[in-house]
Amino acid sequence: MSDDPRIAPIRTYLKEHAWRHGHGRTAERFGVSRQTLWRFLDRDQVGRRLPRAVLDSVGGSVQALEAATRTLMAEPASRSRAPFNRSLSEELHDALLYLCEAPLTTAGELARLRRVPASTLRDQLVKLSKRGLIDCRPHRLDALGPRPHRRYFPTAAGIRAVGIDGSGLLPLYPVSKQWFKLLAERLDSVAVLYRVAAMIAEADPEQQPLRVDHYRQGPYDALLTLSGRRSVGLLRQGPMLSAANLR
């Protein structure tokens, strides 16, 4: 299918979908792995399954693909929003949802990722903590300074309160038991990734929120999605990193 004239509009559609809904949800939507999606978008490895899934979903013509892309472009650029919890203010609900998107961040990192005032976010995290909806643990890493940093994460009650678990959205957020175990085991690396992501968000001239998608397999440890359909892949160098991932 590599010479099919529909491949280019399929790629444009998938890039738009990934930017607006995240690479994880895009891969899930079309029944492929994140690695398959990455190979199609970044390595030009077309394959058959992903293009066929897109064509079956939105239509088999170039015109149908272009129309579907225009429809996506009219949508708000965010993950599907969890149902609003009326027991929380909108500000607290948003802060809790931010933390579900990027668990184990510091307050400062999360504020920079979401482009919100750090003092305001800290106050919101304190209120959420008093309600038992989030918790934190101290973590120190020499590469990030001599003092420990509080890293926040949603509790099971917080995940229920924000409505993720009961709305079918849990797979879109890295807050399942499996995800938390993985991130906690790699906390030193995760902390560095978040720090780099926060630095990129702060340096972005567009000054828009940045989304972090963690990866359990494939070439990236994390993929940062910025406004304007821009993305930055982060990967750690070390003995477990194959040469193929650096090509």
C-alpha cells in the first residue's frame, strides 16, 4: 500500500487524531499498538492493518479522509474529558485531572506542563490532599538537586472522584495499578523525563499546555505533544537501548 495515494491523507488524519487525543488513545481507537502507530507516523513503515482500520472507520476515499481531518481540527485539543464531579469545584476537578494525566510530577513541574500559576496549583493540591484524593511521596535525585521533592499522585478515591474509572477512560490515563507500579519502579528516570518535559514546556514560544504520554515499549520512554501538532520523543541512553532506536 505504500504507493497508494490515500497514505498521505491517512497520515495527516492520524497525526491530527494523535495530537488531539493522544497517541495511546489513537492506537487503541484503531486496534494497533503504539509502536505500530509510531512506525507508521515516524518511520514511514506503512503496513496494512492500520491504514485499513482508518479507511474502514472514516471512508475509503481521499475526500472522506480530508473531511474527517477537518472534523478533527474543529474539536478541542485535549483528552476526552472525564465527567464533571459536582462535589468538586471546576478548578479542583481540573487539577485532579491534570495529575491523572501526569502522575508523580512535582507541583512545579505540573504547573509548567499545564501553563498554570504554580502557587494556585499548590493550593489546589493541598485541598485535594486534605480530601484524600491525592497523596505525595518525597523523592530525591542528585541530578535534580540536593533536596527531596514531593511527587504527587491520585489515590484510588481521587481516580473515582474524577470519573475516569467509571467512564471507560481509564486506559487513556497512566493511573492503573500496572502503570503506577511501572512508573514507581522507574521513578528516577520518570523524574528526569518530567523535568525535561517541564523545561520544554517553559521554553515553548507558543506557551500552550504540553501533554506527556509514557511508553511501556517501543523506542520512546515518553512522547511530548505540543500545540500545532508538534511532538518530541524522549529516550534514555544506556546499555538497554538498541542502536535501532537511535537511527
